[in-house]
Amino acid sequence: MALHKGQGRGEDERRLPVSPLHVLTDPLGSMQLAPPLHRLPRVPIPPPVAYQLIHDELMLDGNARLNLATFVTTQMDEHADRLMAECRDKNMIDKDEYPQTAELERRCVAILADLWHAPDPAAAVGCSTTGSSEACMLAGMALKRRWTARNADRYAAGARPNLVMGVNVQVCWEKFCNFWEVEARLVPMEGERFHLSAEEAVARCDENTIGVVGILGSTFDGSYEPIAEICAALDAFQERTGLDVPVHVDGASGGMVAPFLDPELKWDFRLPRVASINASGHKYGLVYPGVGWALWRDGEALPEELVFKVNYLGGEMPTFALNFSRPGAEVVAQYYAFLRLGFGGYHAIQQACRDVAEYLAAEIAKCGPFRLITKGDQLPVFAFTTVDGCPFDVFDVSRRLRERGWQVPAYTFPEGRTDLAVLRVVCRNGFSRDLADLLLADLRRLLPELERQPAPLSELGMPQRSGFHH
Ligand SMILES: Cc1ncc(COP(=O)(O)O)c(C=O)c1O
């Protein structure tokens, strides 16, 4: 839960006991410290004690490398660590104070504009963000503002803008629609269609549509949405109706995968209808959290009035962001990753992830009781479910794998296929073929026990625990 309630007075009594081994001087006296959990301690405590208390509690967190639920980078090299430590006191917004960090951000935007085939990379505009969620909010705001400018009278008269997307969008799009008062037109899943189709998207567009969001690729199963088909269908829609509906591509993960592994796939600014793209630097961009990117094909796609000017070397520097202060370290780390790996390095890493994903998916399919929903051949991510008549379900598998430290989330699909529950594996840099074999060995070892269950535990009254993380 991200929102926390304050603790009541009774809870205030909970204290952290201090071991005499935690301090060098007066070890027995330290036992009297016992700082409260939910109030500031009255006096300072020695740093090693505070460190040890926190360190010990954090041992209960899962092992990030065994977390196959997250898309977020869990491994960087020591040079990245060093650069990040050197930059942890730099505030990204202080362009005047840290002009070179600002310059590295600008280079990253230029690199992405080139990678995503902006027709005129010099005209493309973009910025770093805290992640894809913020980038999506910014892109959505630009779409809304462009629509409002074109429909000022109708908007003033009460027309309600809408955004068309698949029900499989990440929650940030529902947040955007809620926060910025835009109707979310979510296309449900149907049968074996687990994401948006061109036909379904166009069917929901009208004169109040600010844009269509296409996802590369879906958080639910790693599949790429058919961006080029969606754009072509919207071209035909414009010919029929005169309505020009822009497309935003949510490339949170795929924006850093497709350029390296699927160069022929047209999903980016090569498609004239694509107005903006976002990606998470901290997913397949290979940087620790949190950095994201938002790019617009040109100045026209990003209304000028949304951009604020901050002081920069005595001049003015345009910024577009929801927050003000933000760490500079992740942006520097993104530039490090681009510089250090180059195209060849990113290609090799993403290919290795895809190879592991495809291998693991194929081996899991061979186990017998599972059916693949996706094969790991788009994002290096795949989802699978249990076959009919199985005495266990995906929640049982997730729970049992957890016993060995593997975090493999199980969750139910959204509207249209709420009957389908899946497990999902995200293969990231650092999840080697060797680790994949260890996961397989654990899964195979578990199966005979799972097969002896009389029925899925959820049917025996044990609640399902959904672990949908990203
Ligand atoms: C398709 C998609 N969009 C947006 C997001 C949100 O990204 P972030 O966690 O970088 O805010 C995610 C996260 O998984 C995602 O998969």
C-alpha cells in the first residue's frame, strides 16, 4: 500500500530492541535505547546502531535478482554504481548548477530520437522523467491540450475528451484519465485477443478522442500491440470522417527492446501518426529505478504552453515535468549505459534475455500441465496458465515457488478474460540461462506434489493472493 495511515497511540508503544552487540561503547547501556517505531526517537542514536537495525529488517525483503515479477533493472556494474554515488547529491532541476548533467540528459534525448527514427532528430523534443508513469502523464497531457485547442468551443460547452486503449494498459493510464478528467475508453480482451486491435480501437474513436495509446509491449503478457495496423486504421478513419487522431506509443519496456531486436518492425516515429513515445530507462534501458523518457516527434506535438522555463546559465531552459526536484544520478547512469554498451551491447543483452525467455517458455510448455499465453518472442516476457482439469492453479504454483525464493506473480486477466489467471516471467539482464535452469528444476520438483493436491487451494477455501507487480 502506497498510502499509509498514521499509527494510533497504542501502536506507538512498539519499539526496536537494540542488541548489545550493535555498539562498541557502553553495550549494555545501548539496550536501553529501544527507539520507537512510529515516532521520532527523542535523541539521536549512533549511526552503526541505526544502520544495523534497518539492515536487519530489510533482510525480510525478497532477493531482487530472483524477482521475476519486476521489469525494473536489478543489476548494473560497479562503474555505474560509482557514477551514481558521485551524482547522488545532484538535483536534476538545477540546470544552472549542474549544466553537465543537463547536457547528458540532452544527449540521451538525442540518442532516443535517433533510435526511434524521429524524422528530424533535431526537431524532436523530449525529457527525462522519474519513470514511464510520469512520462505517460506528460504525453497524455499534451494529447489533451492539443485536442482542447482544436475543440475549445465544444470543450467549453461540456464535451468530454476520451482516450482509447486496451484494458491491458498499465495502471498509469487509468491514473492519467482519473487525474486529468479524461474518459478512459478501455477495449476489453476477447477470446485469445489479449490486447488492443486496430479494429476495436477505431470503433471507439469519435470527435472527442484525444488519442489512442498503443503498448509495446503489454504488461500482462509481453505481447506487442499492432501499432502500425492501429495507425493505418486511423488513417482510413481520418479519410472517412476527417478526424485526425494521434497515437501515443507506451514503449515502457519495448521502446528499449524493439530497436535492437526487431529493427524491421515499424512502431515508432517512422509512422507519421505516432506523436509521442515513452520508455522506462529503468526497465530494459538497463538503469536502476527511477528514470523514464518522453519524446514528441516535433514541437507541434508538444503544446508550447505546457513547457516551463527554468534558469540555466543565466539563460532559460525549457522543462516539462510533474515534479521539481529529482535525482540526477539515474540520468547520468542512463548516459553511462548508452555510452558503455552502444547499439551492439544493448542488442547482445536484449537478445540474451529473449533467448532465455523463449527457452524457458518452451521448457515450461513441455512440463505438461501448462499452456503458454505468450512465448517470450516479443518482450522477453511470457505468461502461462494451467491446463483444464489440473488439481492446482497458478496461485498454487506461485506460492510454492516462493518457498524457494522465486517471485513469479500470478494474477487474473482484466475485463473480457477475468476467467483466465496466469503466471508471468520477466527475463531481465542478469537472469541467466543458468538461473532459468535452476527455476525449471525447482518447478519440475514441485509438480509431483502439486499434482497430488485434491484441488486448487483457492477451491478449498484458501484465498487467492494476486501478486501483480511491475
Ligand atoms: C506498459 C507500461 N507502461 C507504463 C508502466 C509504468 O512504468 P514505471 O514503472 O516506469 O512508472 C509500466 C510498468 O510496468 C508498463 O509496463
